[in-house]
Amino acid sequence: MSTNHTPGPWRLGGAATPENMAILGTHGGIVATIPFGQDRPFAAADTETEARANARLIAAAPDLLAALEQIAYSDFSADVARQKARAAIAKAEGKS
């Protein structure tokens, strides 16, 4: 499947600044940032903990997409697809 987004895998990069959590691409460039802080008007999260959880979910997006593409568009082994899906879910939940 062809996509236009930055190729994965993506990973949580920690705080890009004291008030922004970073999601990094394969080569270490910033794919996205999640601003946080209750006193910031456009913050996506109130706390660093919430921002980190949001960033993990975003970082797992390429893995989740790959697992869904395998299920939706190919003759696949249910076991392999299940393994990919579980790995992507674990990444989104911060368990990998």
C-alpha cells in the first residue's frame, strides 16, 4: 500500500521542550509534537503524563496502519496479523 506520510516506525522522543512531547521518525526527525500544560491555551494535554500517552498512541499509528492493511488487503495468516496487531497495541499502551 502506498502512503504519503512519514515512513514508520515512529517512536516517543521525550520532551522536545519542557512543554512539548515529541514523536520522532525513523531518522530522528520530529514528526509531531504534543503541547501540554494547563496554562497553555492550545495544549493537547493538561499533564506530561497525558501528553506522553497521546504521543505513544500517535507513535504507534504506522504500526497500527500496517496491521490493519495486512488484515484488510492481503491474504494473511490470522496468527501473523494478530501478532502485528498485539505488538502495535502494546506500543500504543507503552508496554513495548
